[in-house]
Amino acid sequence: MIPIRSATEIDSIRAACAIVHKVQLVLEAAVAPGVSTQDLDELAEATIRDHGGIPAFKGYHGFPASICASINAEAVHGFPRAAPLLDGDVVCVDVGVRLDGWYGDGAFTIGVGTISEAARGLLATTRAALDAGIEASVAGGRLTDISHAVELAAIAGGATVIREYGGHGIGRGLHEDPHILNYGPPDRGPRLKAGHVFAIEPILSLGSADVEVAADGWTTITTDCSLAAHFEHTVALTADGPCILTLPAGQPAVGVPV
Ligand code: MG
């Protein structure tokens, strides 16, 4: 059952998402060679708490940090660590915030210093896949319209969908129904309605669709060690179309210009 949120409830989710966006801006400005993902995690937690929020990932099924920080071939759920980021690395930062019992979730991927042409292309394709998924998030359509739009954009950009992970409903819980595949035929699954709130999140690679989980039990790495990228917005479906809650009106988008 996919919850239908009232305008007031969506405003509550929007408030949590506004903190997600603030954290993203702080981290985007901080990413540089020599900075560690542990530094980014500390900055994220301080920013979330300064705004009255709670880091949603910390303690979630035992996850130890406020952000997931996945470097290069790590696709999702990377542990922040003390090793400094290096020039040419690509790092994905995923952040979740709980505020007054409501959740917001967003991710972006950014180059550290100067990155390769191929890496820039993957980032651009993953952003385009997110945009396509959001554009397909229209009341009256069906759930897999989103999945199909993401996959088409990935293919158009020469990237591969990592199929084990996808988007999800969000609101009172960090992960709610439905699970949103990033591939597959359109026009299947539940009818989309105004009041649905989804975290849409393509996770793409330049090579393998397959991933394996590292010894830490969380960090997910492409089996062929190809570069991966991940962008995510929390989106409310309204009668007027999709509304990106993790990109407040008038605020800059987060992620490397490509
Ligand atoms: Mg998510």
C-alpha cells in the first residue's frame, strides 16, 4: 500500500528534505583532494543537528555513519573512512534526515579535483537518468513508467543499471512501499497518484550490472571494479506534476557541473 500524503504532510517531508539539501551544499563545497569521507560525515552530522534534524542513516540497521560515502567502484552504502580523497576520485554522498518524525533522502556524485572524461560522462548520464525518472513521476501514470524512463536514459548515455538497488517510497519511514526498479517495461505496477512521495535514485556503472558487498557488510562494489554513480531526489507527486523536495525553490542544484 503506497501512502497518500496530504499537502501538510508533504510540507513536513519538504522540511526534512530542505536540511538534506543544506547538507549537500556544505559537502559539495568541502569535497577536495586531501579531505576524507570521515571529514564529510562529521560535517554532515553537524549540519543536520544544527538545523534540528537527526541523521537518518546513523544506526539504521546498524549503519555507523550519517552519510554513505561511496568512492569510485563503490556503488552504494560506502562507509566514511579516514583515508583522504585523491585527485581524480569520484565520490557519491547519500544523506538522509529525520525531522519531527518525517524523512528526506538525497544523493549526489561529485568529482574530486580533475576527473576523467568517462567519469564526467557517467555523472551526466546518471543525472539525466534521475531527471527522466522524475519527469515520468506523473499522477495517472504507472510505477514502472519511472523505471523505464531511468533505464532508457542510462542506455542512451552508455551506462549500465545496477539492478540490485532502486528507489522507494519515503515519509514516515526512510524506506516505504513501493520499491522502484531502475529498469524494466513501462505501464506496470500501481497507478501513480498525487500525494505519493518517492525517493528516485538511479545507480549506474560504466561496466558491470553486478555488485558484491564488501567484508564490512555494507559497502557495495561493482564486480568488475568499474566506476559507479548515484543521484537521488525525494519527489512529491502533485496534481501539477512532480515536485522535487530535496531541491528547494530558488536553490542551486548539487553535483558537479558537467
Ligand atoms: Mg534512498
